[in-house]
Amino acid sequence: MEQQKIILASQSPRRKELLSQLQIPFDVLVKDSGDEIFPDDMPAEEVPVYLAIQKAQPYKTDLDKENFIVITADTIVCCDHHILGKPADKEEAVKMLQMLSGREHEVITGVALTSRSKQQTFTVSTKVFFKDLTLDEIHFYIDNYKPFDKAGAYGIQEWIGMIGIERIEGSYFNVVGLPVQRLYTELNKF
């Protein structure tokens, strides 16, 4: 990977932190890729990769050298076949956390690695199990952590994850926002 110029196309401080912990040099470059819109009939497991591919489109003109690789990613939370994106406001965040309370849901991240000549995609899925959350716990979390930039209205690494998540099946880092183990493997193959 030393020959590669890695570009992380994300504003997420969590993705930036996770990628930096891999000790891979990279730059952050964020371009507007438009609204995160996908076909209504698309299966949930396909949505994150579809959105990651869309996010890569504005970077195609920047890939003038073969050794440039752009990393784009999208994470969704899926509960009962409902895709939970980022909450628009406190009311929507409360509804999302009430939906997740006492239940299992799935966190799916799609990643696209894009160079001038090729694109490789993958998804990673993790099952997350929440305890029953009280309304007081939900309000405390939202008021103090403002999870409006997080799919499903929560961050596993924050207070709500510490007190509310009973167990996970799969990658913890995927739930944070970037499946770094798989990303490292795929970058080495790319």
C-alpha cells in the first residue's frame, strides 16, 4: 500500500479516526455527492454499497493517476426491514431508539474502493442487541450526545452503547462506521 495515494471521501470523524489507527497514510477530500437516495424496492443489504458507489462518482475526474484510491462508505441501520438513517430532529431520534429498544437490529456498511481503472465493493453486517431502554435513558442520551449525524440515532462507542447494548455479533468497528479489518484486507488485495 506504500505506493498508493489513499483518499478518504468522508466527513465522519469516526471514519477518519478508525482509518488513521490502521497506520495507513491518507488524505481527506469531501465532495458533494448529492442526496442519499436509493430505489424504494432495493433490498436493505444492497443500499449501503449503492450509496457508496454514488458517493464515489464525483471523484472519478480526480483519479488521474493509477495509484490513487478513493474510499467511500455508507452505513445503515435496519430494524424489521425498515432502514433507519440519520434522525432529522429529537422527535425522530426518540422514535428510532424506541424502535431499537429491547430488540435486535442490523448495521450494514457498504464500502467502495475506486481507482482510475477499477472499482471494488463490499459490505459488512453486524447484529446488535439492545436492552430495554427507558424513556429517561433515551432522552438523556439524545440531550447530551446529539446523535443527529448517526444512522439509527446512536453511536455504539457512546454512553447509550455502554449502558444499552447487551451484545453484538460481528465487527464492532463496523457499527462505529468503518469495518477496518475488512477494509485493510480489501486494500491489500486492490
